Amino acid sequence: MCGRYALRRDVDDLVAEFEVDDDTVSGSEQVVTLSTNIAPTTTPPVVLERFRKDEEDAPPTRSLRALRWGLVPSWSKDATGGARMVNARVESLLAKPAFAKAAAARRCLVPVDAWYEWQTSESAKGGDGKPLKQPFAVANADGSVLSLAGIYEFWKDDTKAADDPTRWLVSFAIVTTAAEAGLDRLHERMPLVVPRDLRDAWLDPSLDDPEEVQALLDAVPRDLFLGGTLDAHPVSRRVGNVRNTDDDLLAPVPPDELEGAVDLRTGELLGV
């Protein structure tokens, strides 16, 4: 799964990295979440493409927008359920009513510096008798920004006036897949990482045939960790508190501060 991640990069860097045409984040009055500890219901920046209604023959416009993390289906009676729909399983993405239409027509990329996952120890327990959990940060080995597969949806609040700018809520979910070898020592699920050469296809709103979308999903590589593209390291347990957002959260934890965690590649114990 993916329930917490980090993104600290300047908006200008994201605009350049993702070749954005329309930056709606810079100078916006909307709260934009850039943090080492991004949690559901916040509004981090995502990248998406849409056709302009008044320019039907023009190519789609690529935008950087701040959307709420936690997808609210268009048919929902209210927006409260979005806090539970932070992830969408790739296996049922094109079949589940909450995600199918968005997967076919409203896909986005979620830029991240790293995502966090907690490894449950099989050998160490805390004072409460429960297994210790050690958070890890998973990131590109070369330090470049990751792009996670996402879908987004529009939801209208019918209790608000038609001219109320807050009447429409745009929200997103991160697509997850079965964890790769090595990363499965953290969790059975992981975000679907879209490589650079598939970004354009993932964002393309004209690619809306379910069979073509499925072929695109099948083309995403699933060997990034053992292949060396992704790396992971243990980080401070302070990341478990969403109030902690300092830069040190991404720093590797020294081996002498680890207990019960295992190396993701070898399975050997780290630290003491």
C-alpha cells in the first residue's frame, strides 16, 4: 500500500521535470502540500492532462494541480469516504465501479521523493508486547523524482451554490500493485511506479479504451528494486506522526538504532 510519502522539490523543478504546460500551483491561494510527511486528505501536487472544452481539436494540456489525496467517486453522497480510498488496486482498477471510469479517462502522475512503508519485525517486540515496526523510505537510487501511477475524479457538492468555487472537489488515489521481490519484506503491496518512457502514455486522455489501458498497465516494469532502479533505507520512527515534517525524516537511521529490522535484499538482521 502507500499511505505516506515525501515530496520537497520546488514547484519549478516539477514543472520542468514533467514538461508541464499549465502550472496552477504557483501563486495559488489553495493550500499545496510539499512535505517530508504527506498524508491522506492533504493536497499535494499531481500531474494530469485534459482536453480544453473550447479547443476540441487542440492537443491536451498538461497541468500541475494540487488535488486532495483520497478519491471521492463522482456518485458519492458526500466526501467523507475519500479518506479511505487513498489507494486503488491495479488488479481491479478497470472493474471496480469507484475506479473504472477514472482509470480509463482520468489518470495522473503523483511526483514523490520517496514513499514510506513499515516493516513488521519477526524477532523484536516493543514494551507493549507487539512486534516492532521499522519505517523505510523507498526512492529512486539516483535521487531523481519518482512518478507514481494515480487516478483522479471530480465530485460535486450539491449543497453549495453553482458559483461557489469550492463546490467541486478533485481528488486522487495512488495505484498499487503486488510488491516486488525485496520490497515484499516491507509489505505485500507497493505503488505502481511509472517509468519516464511511459509517462506520456499514462497521462494521455485519448487512450481511453479499457483494453489499451490494461496493456499499458501490463507494460509497467515490476523489477525496479532488485534491478537497482529503486533503493530503500530505514528511517526514523518519528515519521509515524504526521506532525513531524522536518528534513531529517528522510535520513538513514544508524545501524545501532535499529532493532529487529532485516535487510530487504538479503533478509539478514540490521543493527542489533
